[in-house]
Amino acid sequence: MQQIFVELYNYAPAWSKCSESERTEFVKKVIESVNGVKSAGVDVIAYGKNSNQTDRRAPYDFFCVYRVPNVEFQREFERQITASGWYSYFEQVNISGPAEDFASVLLGNAKMARPD
């Protein structure tokens, strides 16, 4: 079943300690990796900056949203992010789960259903 994967992140102190050229080289590797997962069937929905005007804004400045083919691919994607060294430079939280019908999820909320 398709998975949705959302990353929320901020710069970690280690990122600002890198030179601009080091940051650029790291980002180029990330771009290459994202292009690789796109060719493997991941739909990169959006990368963006979290607007300061967002109501009840999450305390993260940046976001990424992906549609991933299945949960197995999702877990491998997560392992690749860890292996890339990303978490050394960015403070991040993730959200993921199967893409479901909105009405079913909302009706489940009425029953207080929680994720498995």
C-alpha cells in the first residue's frame, strides 16, 4: 500500500559549522539521492519552507513530502536517510503511514482508533 512520508526539519548546529562549499557538496549528494528515489517510483510531492504565518505552526522551518510505493520501500528510504549523515546536520521529525481515505480516517478518529 502507498505510504506518505513527511519530513519536518531545522538546521542543526553542525550545519552552520560547515563551510558553504561543504554544505553545497552535501546538498548535491542529497539531490542525487532524491533523483534516484524518484526513478525508483517515489513521488516527490514537495519540498518547502514552513511559513511563519501558519496557524499552529510546527516548530520546524522546512518540510519534504513524498508518496512512497510501499512500506518496505519506506523503511529502506529511512535507512538511506540515516546512512547519508543527514541527521548529523538537521534536527528532524518524520511522519509516515499508508495513504488512506480521508473519511475513513476521520470516522476512525470518532472511534478513537490509533495507528497499529
